[in-house]
Amino acid sequence: MPQRIVVPNAADLRDRETVKFSFTDGEDRKEGFLISRAGTLYAYRNECRHIPMTMDWVENRFLSRDRCYIQCATHGARFEIESGLCVDGPPLGQHLRPLEVLVEGNDVVVVVPD
């Protein structure tokens, strides 16, 4: 059964702000993050597609200096916010793993599949 994670304060995110959340993957504890862009919320697993490491360079900091891309702190790869597509660096052409985002009343819910 998919996990449904209510992410506190996610409804208050401003443009290009992020918030992390945790979930379980089997017996492992994993992270994801939400990002707001132009009024839409996107969610991804906090894991680079090049090498499976978390991407934030400082706790909950995922964006490039110009705040236009999600950037992996380890490899410098840049991913489009809206699609998760890697457009610079390893793993060029691959996508971050997206997660479904639902807005239910005042709650933002991320659905993590089995």
C-alpha cells in the first residue's frame, strides 16, 4: 500500500522554496523534498540519479545559486524543477524520481508508491 505523507507547512511554500520529508522504503529510511514553482508543487526523492546520495548541500538546500535548477551538492548536476530532467552534469538526460503531490484541503500530501 502506498504511503501518504502529510508535509507540514508545505502549503505555505513560496516560489522556489523547498521542504524535506521522510518516508520508509522497505526497512530503510529515505528522504524526499517538495519544491514550489510558479504556484505548482513538485516532489522528488532526495537521491541523485548519478550515485544514490542525498542532494542537499546544506539541510533543505536544493537549488543552484541562481535558484533556477535543483542541483546535486555532490556532483553539481542540475535538474529542471518542473520535470526533474538532468540538463547539466552526470547523469545527463535522466530524471529525478518524482512523487505524486495531492492538495487535500489545507494539507499537502505526498504519495510514495510501494
